[in-house]
Amino acid sequence: MSKIPSLAIEFTANATLRIGSSEVDLVELTRCLRTLADTQSITAAANVLGVTYRTLWGRMLSFDAALGCKLIGKARGRGTQLTGKGRALLAALERHGALFLPPPPQPVAALTTDLARALRDRPLLRLMASHDYAIARAINARRGVSPASGQSASVDLSELIHLSNAGSVDCVRSLLQGDADLAGYHHVTTTASERANSPWERVESDSDFWSLPIMEREQGIIVAPRAKRQIESIADIAREGIRFVNRQRGSGTRILLDAWLSDAGISPSRIEGYDQEEFTHQAVAATVAAGAADAGPGLKAAAAQFNLGFIPLTTETYRLAGAVDTRTHETVAALIAATHQQAAKLPGYRVLAAARR
């Protein structure tokens, strides 16, 4: 990987007011007026601004000429004062002073980091993944994991991978459309007809892509402690008075839930809160833990995080996929190794050997 020179980003305010054929630097005008208002002396103001008396006086004359009015004047016993027009201009400029300020250092530093990543021989990989605890922890951990040794790598995965979450369907579609380099997803086994029309069929069968099963996860119904006696099976979420919270349409968990309901002969219209949607397993569990719902679909790991009840319904396979040219990418190997390391610590997870399909 080639060494990228150190980067520095500089924001400068360059605000010019044009009046006829004249131009006025608004930042400089504000600085001069404010300093004169504070010091009430051209000599003192010149010292503060780091210029000579003659230079500052010349600037003020040029401002007067451009604006067609006098901005400062001398008053007996009171030194140099701003005129009425000068005070009005200063008030207007300072009221909109944020326009002339550089952005805060934190977002500038973040932009610098992202630009440096983009200029590497191997830029940041874009991972669109269905929400998963192991993947999130692998990327957000202080250090990545070396696929060969299992020891800490020299660079954080967060510096090599940009993670965003979406439903499994959208993740795979983003990969197919070129909007993501990698996709993390899970799906239920469907009929041959349904599978033929699914977005993951091409990823899992087309030589332009690769798809690896990397772990198994226990999915089921997350249940509030107070509702454990009322909810003991999938059928119980349709009971009167049970408040449900769902995952969003297009998520693998929503597809799983709908399959469970279909197998049990339960109409979604019978479930109070079926249309109340959250976008992660953690959000569903947090909603239940906060008392805003009695149950919701999700991972055993999410239930354990909030000390909630859990009804296991299936063990699913979570897959990682990408365009064929990313298969041997060292970052992909590091991601799989780090994900395996995190999955081994989570309840309801089982690591799968990531063999080439």
C-alpha cells in the first residue's frame, strides 16, 4: 500500500460585497469596525490589527468610497466613533457572523481522515449489512483481527470499512447495483419459485459475486419479563392486549416473522403493533425493555443484552457477500476473522468456517 502524504484541509471565509464597480471584503470590514468600536482610537485599533495608522486609515477611506457613506468620525473628548451607518453595518455583519467562520475542527478532521482513506491504493470498502452484533463489534473494536494469527492487526477495521445498516433485501440490492462493495444478509429458505425471484439468488449463483456463510444466529420472539406467562409461543403474540413491535419491511427478520405467522395460520391484522417498526434488533429489544411493547422479533443476543425473555423459533445462517474482485481482499479476511471472534462471545451465535462456495 503506497504511503499517502499528510493531508490538511483549510476553510477560509472569502465574502465579497459588490456595489457597482466596487468590492468590499466583508470579513475585513467586520474586523475593522469591531476593533474601532472597542478601542475608539485609530492608533489603538491599528496596533490590535497589526497594521500602521496610515494603512488602517486608508482601508476605512476605501470602505467609505465603496459604500458611499462615512463609517467613522471623531468626536470631541470621545476619540474615534462609529457613525450611525457604521454601527448599523457592524450589527448586521455580526448578526450573520457564522457565515464567516470556519467549521468546527471535529468534522474537518473527519473529512481529512475520509479523504486520506479514499486516496489509498485500496480505498475504504463499503459494507451494507443487516444489523448484526458480531459485525458491529468487529468493526467498532479498538483493533481489527489478523486472519492468520488471530492477533491484533496494525489498523482498526473502522479505518478500512464503512458500515451502514439496512434490511437484507436492500443490502443485497445495493451490492448488485454497485452501491456497496460488501453485503451482510440473512434469509429464510423459500420455494424454488420465490427463490428464483429473490435478490440473493443472483449473488449466490452468479460467478460475478461470492457469498459465504459466516455464522448462525438464534432468532425468535423477544418477550418482556412481565409478559412471560402470557407469551409462550408465536400464537400468543396475537392475543388481545399484547403490544408488539416489529422490524421494518425488507429486513430478514421481518421476512422470518411473516413466515412464522404464515406457518401458524396467523393474520398480521390480528397483531397489535404489527405496523410499528424498528430498524435494528437492539431497537426492538430496547422498546420492549422500556415497556413500550410486550414482544418483538429478534436475536437471542438482543434479548440477553436487555435481560429479556426469549422464545427460540429458528437458527438462521448469516452470510457475507461481495463482488468477485473483493474475495481475496485482505480486509475481507480480517473482517471475517474479527466477526468470528466476536460471534464466539455472543449468546445464540455459532461460528461457521468461511469456506469458498
